[in-house]
Amino acid sequence: MKPASFEYVTARTVEEAVRALADSEGEGKCLAGGQSLVPLMNFRLARPPLLVDLGQVDELRQLRHDDDGSLVVGALVTHREVAGSPLIAERVPLLAEAAREVGHAAIRNRGTIGGSFAHADPVAELPCVGLTLDAEIVAAGPHRRRTIAAADFFQGPFTTALAADEVLVEIRFPASGAERSGWAFCELARRRGDLAVVGVAAQLERRGQRLSARIGLAGVAGRPVRAVAAEAGLSGATPDAASFRAAGEAVAASLAPPSDIHGSAALRRRVASVLTERALERAARRLEAA
Ligand SMILES: Cc1cc2nc3c(=O)[nH]c(=O)nc-3n(C[C@H](O)[C@H](O)[C@H](O)COP(=O)(O)OP(=O)(O)OC[C@H]3O[C@@H](n4cnc5c(N)ncnc54)[C@H](O)[C@@H]3O)c2cc1C
């Protein structure tokens, strides 16, 4: 199928993009990598009358760290760049590992982190990592820029806190402050490159003698979620096989996942539990080696 007809404008600045969206009275859509939006348009599941192409907006390609140690990733940074960036590997290796799981090489070459966050697929890897690491999303609207915590940004399936006339500018990953950390992203997909059925992001952090854990889950609810009970159970615990198994069991007990053609609720609960244990084991090995 081909898309319904639409107007097309190229923005050169964030402000131009915001103005074009505002002029379309909330009907226009940003075009980033096009890897989600264009298929939706081709199937006529989306019929935006206006596309605002962000491809020429240099500000959205930034990748830097700020003085406070946070990593700033511009909306147009591609999955491939996230996966291969030495800066991201050093500062937020969990994000790089998750990006390697996104789709196929062709998708990673064009798809962007901003597009992934704005699209908010409940099984997407990068939003799950954003929630796990307490990322902040910077959005530009007609009157101001605002910062939205990841916990408030993802509101439901394909639904975010972005207003129709806002552009996602960048995502900030705060410095963890941990002396040492270990991380892992594990997922189950039916075939390599398919969207995940369930994904798990885990990060173990050590401050002095104290251990803390961050665990995020994709594919078990309408949006990414934190495994709060499992995190609490690991706080101050000895990082060993028994505590990781208990964390997996706590995850299974806390979930009420959806059933769909990709997997039943029971399968998702079981897979989330197993992948949590597995991700924590891999994160612990990296913590040991750090
Ligand atoms: C075969 C296939 C496999 C895939 N596998 C995976 C996978 O395993 N994991 C995964 O996460 N994704 C997967 N995807 C989706 C892919 O990763 C997309 O790249 C991503 O979801 C959207 O990024 P994009 O840059 O292509 O955004 P686009 O398709 O251009 O846009 C997506 C949505 O976000 C909005 N948007 C984009 N950028 C901005 C911005 N800066 N500000 C405001 N709104 C914005 C658009 O208006 C649109 O609504 C797959 C896609 C395909 C076709």
C-alpha cells in the first residue's frame, strides 16, 4: 500500500519544526528515521496531513556529556550510533547493549532514539533503558522547553507526555554516582531482529559496601515498568544466585502482563522472571570485573 497524500516540510531548526507542528493544529507529525511512521502510513494506520522532516536539524544530532556527568543524546542519534559510540559505551553501556538488540542493521541505520521514545512501543528496548536509568526527556514547544522524567513520559501503548506541537530534543541520562557498576540487557524475540516479546534491563551499582539494583521490563505492560519489589529485595543483598532467583520470582509475582498473538500472559510472566535472573547474573559478572 501507499500512504494517503500529505504535505511535507523540512525544518532547519527546532523552532521551525515546532512552528510547523503548531500551524497544523496538532495534526502534523515529525519524521525522524521513518522506521515506524512510514510503515504505519503505508498501511494507512496513520494519515498525518503534514510531515515535518527533522533530518536537517543539527541540534538534534548532539552526543555529549555535561559538566554534571550526565550523558546527553540528541533525538536524531541513530540506534547504530548509540550501539557503537565510545562515549555511550563508557558512560551508559546498558543503553549501547540494548541498542544492538533493536531490529536489523537497516533499521538501526535509520531509526533514532528520539523516534523510539516518541513512538513508545511497549516492547521497545531504549525506552525501557530510559526508565531503568531515570532518564529525562527534553521537549520543545511553542512557548518553552521542558524536562520530563521518563517515569512520567511513557503513559501507555504508543502514548507519551509529548504534546502534539512539541519536538523531542534530547534525552539526558544522569550520572549514576556509583563507584562500580555492572549491566545487562536481555530479551526474547521470536526471530533475531523481530520486536521483543519481553525485554529486561538490569544494572547493579556499588557505593562503598552497599549494593543497589535497577531493573526495567519491556513487553509486560502498556509501557515500560520498573520491577520495584525485586529492586528493593536486592538492596543491600549479597549478589549471588539465590538473590537473583528471588528477584526473578518477585518479578513474576508482581506482573499482570497482557496476552496477544506474540505471547500469553503466562509466557510473558515466566520469560520476564527468567530473563531478570539471567540479566542480573550477567550484570554481576561485569560488576565483579569492573
Ligand atoms: C522490521 C522492523 C523491526 C523493528 N524492530 C524494532 C525493535 O526490535 N525494537 C524497537 O524498539 N524498534 C523496532 N523497530 C522500530 C524502529 O526502531 C524505529 O526506528 C523506532 O521505533 C522509531 O524511530 P524512527 O527514528 O524511525 O522514528 P519515526 O518512524 O520517524 O517516527 C516514529 C514516531 O515518533 C515521532 N517522532 C520521531 N522523532 C520525534 C521527535 N524528535 N520529536 C517528536 N516526535 C518524534 C514521529 O512523529 C512518529 O510518530 C522496528 C521497525 C521495523 C520496520
